[in-house]
Amino acid sequence: MRTWEGKDASLSIGARFSKALIQAAGLLFIGIALGVLFRGIRGPDIPWSGGWSEKEVVARHLEGLEEISLQEAWESHQAGKALFLDARDPGSFQAGHLPGALSVPPPDAEGFSEEIRGLAQAGMIPIAYCDGVDCPLSAELARRLQEMGVEGVRVLVNGWSRWRDSGYPVEDGGS
């Protein structure tokens, strides 16, 4: 019969427990350090504490921004006043988007700001949207456009899914 003769075989139970405790503390320290590093890179979008309910996540994203309801967005579309701004990636936009939407990922906002500002001044309502309650892209786009002087930008939270699931018209392709 073989016996285990590793280097820890001669350690007492107390010594093995102490070693395991030190290793667990080391892993905890590494986890915390990685969390701090990741938050430093990603920014304040990830709270240290607080709630993660849908309402609290939306409130964090929309801080200082104006939300538009799905009904208001639909009515604006029917009146020909909605300027939908799809903040998702171009691939998602190609797969489907709200009618007449412009694909404006937040990093590209500057290239569209003059056109959007002019349309807003002409009476259109800029409505930024993305997909998912926890998607920060529409709020990020709205903030960037406001910083560039575009007034009246509103955010349709979880716009793509809610619009599509309500049976409202959608388009695919385009740019």
C-alpha cells in the first residue's frame, strides 16, 4: 500500500490549517487588489456598494439626464419628431434598430454632434438608446452630446428590447 509522502505529510493538523488560512488570506488580498484595479480602469460605473436592483442601476446611469418613456418615444416617432440614436456597436445596429436611427456609438459622438444639434434645433427630439437595463451606452452618448452643446437629448432605457418586444416597427441593415 502506498502512502502519501508529500512535503506537507509531516505537518500537524494545526500547521496545515495555518498554511491554508494564509493561502486564503493571500487569495482574498489578490481578489481585492484586482477589484480595485479593475474599478480604476473601468471607472465609477461600478459602485463599491449599494443596490443592484433594476431601478437603482437605471438611476445611476441616468443621473443628471432626462429619460423618455416608451410611450413618449412611440408618440414622438409617430409625429415624425423622434431622432433615434443607437448607442450600440455597429454590428448590433446592422442586425436591427429603431426606425430611421443613426448608429452613434459614444466614441463616435463628436462626428455626429453638428448634425444632431441641427436636427434638434429644427424640432427633432434626440433619443439615445441601447439594449439592456444595465447598458450604460445610451447615457454615455447623451452626456457626450450634451457636453458638445446638443440640447434636449433624452434616454430610452433598454430601448431596443422594449421597442421590439412591444411590437413597434424595426429596421435592419443601414448605417
